[in-house]
Amino acid sequence: MPIGGPLRRIRELEFHDWLLLPLVAVCIGCAIWLSTTAIDSFRAEHGGLAGEMTVEDCVYADTDDGPEWTCSGPFVSADGAVHIDVVTIHDRFREPLEDGTTVAGTVSSPSADTLYTDEQLWMWLAGGSVVFFGIALYHLLPIVRGRAEEVAPPPAVDPEQAAVAERIRGFLEEWDHVFQPPAPVRVAAAVDEPKRTNLAIWKVMAGWLLLGLTIAGMVWHLALWERQQDALLTGSALGTVTATRLGADDRIEVTFSDGTGVDWWVRWTPRDADSYPEGGQVPLRYDPTRPDEAVPEYREFFEIEPRGRSVLVQLVLLPGIVLAWAWTWRLGRWALGALRRGRPAEAHVTVAELHWGTEPTSFWLKIRSDGRTWYQRIVWDRRLVRWLDRNPWHGGRAPLRVELRRCPGLRRMYLVDAAGVGRLWPASTARSRPPRNYELSPVRLSSLGFSEPAVRHLKILLALAVLAGGGWLLAGFAGAAYLLALIGGYQLWGGGAPWRGFYAVRPGR
């Protein structure tokens, strides 16, 4: 298979394809992990070793379903022939098991590190792995196949129907000649239009800056919350190590006395277990109202699990940081491309509609340059709508006279200067094939001015309100502003086509 084919397919991947690839990788990873665990569970049930584990340590985990505990300890087989220093129970518990509690179960081999207590667990794990593999293939196959449907052989056509269709096309072409102007122009003529501020670039810059500011606000809010949590740790003590190498995580047990003389103990996982022998001392801090949640004074020497809210905020910030970085890269390419000299070309204006949708989603240009055809999405521009309204004939029949300024980068991207319109900013790279998940069609100005029912607008506003409310609960005003800015930034990345009826896009206004 020639190397050029896969490389060309990679260059034609769109932004949403790159967003789906991490999802595919995560699904495949989950499927492999579940399959491995299912095989180990099956081996434990059929041909494994039965015995008991003595609970030595339980580790806390903050999950979506609430707090859960994972316990571990030494294992002894039923006949006493096999001893394993540490195994971990696969099940999780709402409350930690008391030290010394025995749990019956099976392990897959004398070198296993997991104890299984559910005989049907491997069935559920196998089913979950199949589901994850299915999700991965569902999203991966369309990306790999590309537009394979275009090379499918055409269906058989009845000769009589073909003759009728040919006569109808000839009749329509005759009427086209009747309504054509006496001197047809090959390239659409420019329309004198006063210079206006390019609102398209300013809305992109505003969206980019707003996304960056809200990300900074979220980071500031997270740092403030962390400082507030640390401010509650007003108590200090010098703890004593009373037990070492507990459970599968080699944790240590530290006992200390609070200001009232009551003894408490906590367990931590040191980065170097040999540095904390039994009888050693460890400085710590604690909240006088919750002394059981003490933390070491020097956290860098321990594996301290981050707070649940901190992890959630970081996960929510990840897509915004990726989008902001991608926008910065694109704006840099725009700035360098604007310095280059333009070269003449022709471009047809089309509107992209989702195969399962009903409204236009973005403008696309079909660019003809140097004997090749390129398809590129552009930022939604009101000036282009006005130009199409003033040139109903040429806007739909003849190409625009444009100048292309190629932006630096491995993948093609053009700044397009159109006569009578101005500069059209790219919202995607230029590719040699039409977009796979859209249908490009001529611009119908009537669809741009069509107002949809108020119920749909209310649903969209309600969804945005719920999203903002979730952000408010997570990080206050900064969280709500960030999630709304993320939605707006992603829409601008895809061309910034407006929701019909939210602001005027009607031609002639």
C-alpha cells in the first residue's frame, strides 16, 4: 500500500476527528484493561486457588458514586500450601474493613495480586470490554474509511427513465439560457462597497481572549480554594510511625495526639518507604474539627491523593486549554499568512449542512487554484451574506475572484481576499475532498433568514443555563463563564455560524 494514501488521509482529518481519536484510544485502553481483568477472574474461578485474605490496610478513593475503600493484606490458601504476602480485593466497600478481618475468595495463581469474591465477575467484565471495543470501532471506522462511499459502483438505471431525465435537463438548460444576461461574465464582478470593520476577526479575537481569561479565572479560583482548605489546618503535631509496609501500597501508620490529649492515627503512602522506619517521627498538620484527616507537613515526600474537586476542575479545564492552544496556533498562522503576497484564484461559495440536520452550519469555499480544487471552511461573515444578496445571479452561478495567501504550516490554510467582500478568514485547513460529515450545497438566502420556533430557542437557552449552573456549583462565577466561553469558542472554531433567530443574519439588513 503506498505511503501517500495514509499520509493524505491524516492530512484530511478535521478537528472533530482529532477530538474523537483520544476517545477511541481511551475506549480501546478500557477494553484491553477489562479483557485482561476478565481473563484473570476467569482463571481464578476455573482452576484458581481458594483461600482467605486477612485485611491489613484499606485505601480511600473518592469516586463518582461516593467514597469507596479498597482493602489489601496477606493471603493463605485453604490447604495452607500457598502464602502470598499481599493481595488486593477486587471489590470496593462503602466503609473500610477492620484490620484483621478475613475475606474468603480465589486467586488465579500463586503469584497473583488480586483476590476475587464474585464468581460471575468475569462475565460482566467481558461484556464491558465488548461494549468499549464496539464504541471504539463505531467512531474509528468512519475516520479510517474516509469517503469510501464515493467509489461505490452506481446503481443500475432504467434506460427509459434515463431518457426522460435527459429531456428534463435539456428543458431546464434552455430556460437557463433564456434568463441569463446577454453577456455572461466568467468571474463574478466586484461590487463597490464602503470599507467596514471586519467584525469576523474581532469576534474571533474576542472569543479567544474570553476563553483565555475564563481559564485564568478557573485556575485562580482553584488556587484560592486550595489556600482556603490549607488555612483550616491550624493544628500541628509530631506523629510517631507505629506500623510500616501496610497492604499493597506499602503505607505507614502515624499516631499523634491532638490538643485535647486524644490519640488519632492516619495512614499515608511514602515515596520512599525505607525513610520512615517504625518508631520514627513525622511532622503533620490537621484541622482541629477533623483531626482524622491530618496531612503531612511536607507533602512532597508522600503520595497524597488530590482532592476530588481539584481533580474535577482540572478535567473540566483540559478541553478549554487544548482549544485555547489550538486557537493560538491558528491565529499565529493567520498573522504570518497576512504578510505573504496573494496569488489569484477562483472560489465558489457553498453552505455546509449536516446529513442529519436541517440548518446551515458554516460557509465553505470551493477553491480552484493551479488546476487543483480545495475545500476550506471560513468564519461566518455578514459581509459575505450581504454580497450574495446584492449579487443573486453571480453569487450562485459564477465563482468569486479571490486572492489566496497561504498560511505557514504543514497543512494548507488560505486567507482568502474576495473582490467586493474583503478578507475571509479560514476556519479549517484546506483539503482535497469535501467534508465527510457535511453536505455542501449552493447558498439559499431564504434559509439564512428563516426564523425557527421559539421553543427550540428556549431549549437551547435552558441547556446553556443548566451548563452554566453546573459550572457555578463547581467554581462559582468563573466556572459558569468558562463553560459558556468554551461552548462559544468551539462554535467559533467551526466557523461561528449563528443559531438562526438569535441575531439578524437576514440578507439586506
